[in-house]
Amino acid sequence: MSDSHQKVTTQGWFSRIGDSIKGILVGVVLFVVAFPVLWLNEGRSVKRYKALKEGEAVTVHVDSQAIDPAMEGKLVHTTGKAVTDEVLQDSQFPVSDTVLRLRRNVSMYQWVEETRTEKKKKVGGSEETITTYTYKQQWCDQLVDSTSFDNPQGHQNPVSMPFQDEEYQVSSASLGVFQLTPDQISRISTFQPKTLAADTPIPQDIANRTVIVGNSFYVAAAPLVTKEDKLEDGTVKTTLVPPAAPQIGDVKVSFEFVPNNIDISLMYQQQGATFVPFQTKHGAIAELRTGLHSQEEMYASAHSANKMLTWILRILGLVIMYIGISTIFRPLSVLADVVPFIGTIVRTGTGIISFLIALVLSLLTIAIAWLFYRPVLSIILLVVIVGLVLLIFKKCKKA
């Protein structure tokens, strides 16, 4: 079920110019922030690479079924099963099991507001904004505040969630003869859905509005309809009827868990009967993965993760710088919007120039950072930058 309405607003040319000039400060801040994001990322990437290379040279494989005193203080790789005998019990629902981690997930059926905005430039520099508000009902993991809706009338949500997400973790678990720390246990995150039997007990305070549907406790906002079935022995069995369709305020509570006796692999420093992060000259090594993996596979995965994070932060820095420069140039396109098609041309031109400037400065920042660590690659980057600078000059001349 959904409904929608539209709102049309118009902003004058002078007001738009004022807003764009105010936005220059935001653009300058974003422009400045981009440099440390790029610089620090390169330093982090190189340090992580060197830490991993240092670790690769000294890592020793050990058997998790025996403690070798000769390996004390060394960076070790081992594999085995994470095991516990502790039972985890949910605090509000009769769900318990001998598992490493147990997680309660709660979702509620609510109204959500979706907005779609369309802008149209007008002759004279004004801008018309058409905003379409659409209201839908759907399952949400978080409480949606309907009081902030453009039209809250008829779209009210409950003011609170009757239950909250919750997570439990065993206090102790072993890997062979070694004990895992709470942090190491928390890094074993291969969750899988927990099956609920049809006859799972229901908490007494919600018994008249709760049924088991699939693998969830379905808690209706209002009491459920009952159904009576006459059994062969003459007795009457009364059951609750699941709702034909969800209503606003209905809640689903499901569970997932990290199983006991799960295979893990780790690379840590051996310290007594447990493990701690190994400190290299360039950072700590504390690797843990689900499944049985050789140390070569674990290092390959760590290097891959480092490269991925490096590129994500590079792109983030470039995007931040591009947005900052574009915001600084925005008054030019607003001024040209007196004639809409001219404004579009200016906006396209400043967008291209903003991107090229951001790309050059981003590469230059990365190249300078590399001068301390990767001089050959830095020189290659500088050559690329010179080429881009020449391209920008050509673009500016044509403009």
C-alpha cells in the first residue's frame, strides 16, 4: 500500500546566488579535508604492506593441540575448531543454544517516506523544484520517525520498538589447548539463521498476539484471532491464527548464531595459552578467518584487503576534492542560469575542469607521499600529472 503527493517550490535567482556564495566555504573545507585523507591513506597503505611483509618472514606454523614453549612471543599461524561449552540464552525469548555468538534481530512494519526531486531552470535564473513524496508500508530494522514526514497524517508509526536488537557472546572459547580472547571470538562472524520449532514456547506477556511464522516470532500489534479445532479424543485445541497481511506496528523477531565447533585460522603472537596481536616495526598483525586457511592464503587475503581499502580511500579523497572544487565554482553556473542553456554549458564545463583539477591534485598528493616510500612509482605519477595539466590548459583555452 502506498500513496503520494507533490510540492512545487521556486527559488529566485538572487537567492540562489546567495546560497552558492555561502556554499564556497563548505567547498573550501571539503577541498582542504581531501588532502589529509589522501596523504594519510598512502602512509597507512605502505605501513600495512611493510608490516605484512615483515610478518611473512617470521611466521611459524604451530599445532593448536599442543603448546610449544619455544614459540612463546613468536608470530604463529594455527588452525582448528573454536569450541565452547557455554550456553547462550536470550533475555526476553526462550531461545538458547551452545553457540559462540547469538544475535536477536528485530524488524517492525512501518510507514516510510520516499522523496524524489526534479529541478527545472527558468528564464531569469530562478529554479523550480518539484518534490514527490511517496509513502509505503514495509518491514524496517530501525524505528522510523513519522513525525518528520512531510505529511504525517494517516502515516503514523509507533513511537518505539517493543523489542531491541541484542547480541550475546560466550565469555570463553578454546582453539585446541589455547584460549581465545573476547576480541578474537567477536571476529568469528559467520552467522547463520536459527531455526525455531513450531512448538517453541511464547513469552507469557505476549502470548495472545504472538505466533511462530517461519523462523520468527511474529508479534502482532493487536491480539490475534483464535481458532478452535476438535481433536479425535474429543478435546478442543485452541490456536492463534497468523494475520493474513501485516499491520503497522507488527513485529518480527528472528535469531542467528555463530555455530560451535567452527573451523578457524589465525595469525597472532603466542603468549602463554592464548594469543595477542604481534607488533612489527610498522604495525600489528592480528589475523583471524573462518575456515581452514594456510598462512600463504591468509597473507594473500590480508594484502588484497589492504589494496582494496587503499583504493576505496583514494576514490573517496578524489570525490571529496571534486565536490569541494565544484561547490567553489558553483556561483559561475548560477550566474549563467539567467539563460538556462548557457547555465547548463557553464555547469558542464566547470564540472569537467573541477574533475581534472581534483584528479591532478589527488595524483600529486599521492605522488608526493610515495616519494618517501615508492620513488619509481612516484616519478611515473608525476609524468601522468604533467600530461593532465597540459590537458587542462587546452580545455581552458577552448573554453
